[in-house]
Amino acid sequence: MKKYVYPAIFIEDEEGVAVSFPDIIGGVTDGKDFDEAMYMAKDLLRLMLTHVPGQCGTPATPEEMKKLFPHDKIVEVEVTI
């Protein structure tokens, strides 16, 4: 088993929480609240790494993400495969 950690942007609004992985092509999901969005983000990350690893780039560091997206909530999403 190997642990993977990818930074994701979590954006909350009145309709729920949108999640995007800038380092993964097509890495977008959402949830009705933060907990559901995190569950969906982990599920998406696991799916992408397992089935289409060519769409998963090298994950940026938290510092790089904060420079690129200074006003967004950056959360590291971790899965073990």
C-alpha cells in the first residue's frame, strides 16, 4: 500500500462545497457539506490514481498552492492505495 497526498481547493457557498484538484485533469467533485465533500474528494482521488494515473500530475506543495490560490481554502487530501 502507498499513501498519496494531493492538495485540493474547497469552495463553500450556499449550495454546498465544490472541490477541485488543480494537479489532476478532470479532478472536480462536490458535496452538500465539508464532510461529504471530503469523502467525495477522497473517492475521486482514489479513482483517478487507480484508473487514469496519466491524468494525475505531481502534487504541488501547500506553499505552491497558497501562492497560486491565495484566497482559497487549500486542503490536503490523503488516500492509501
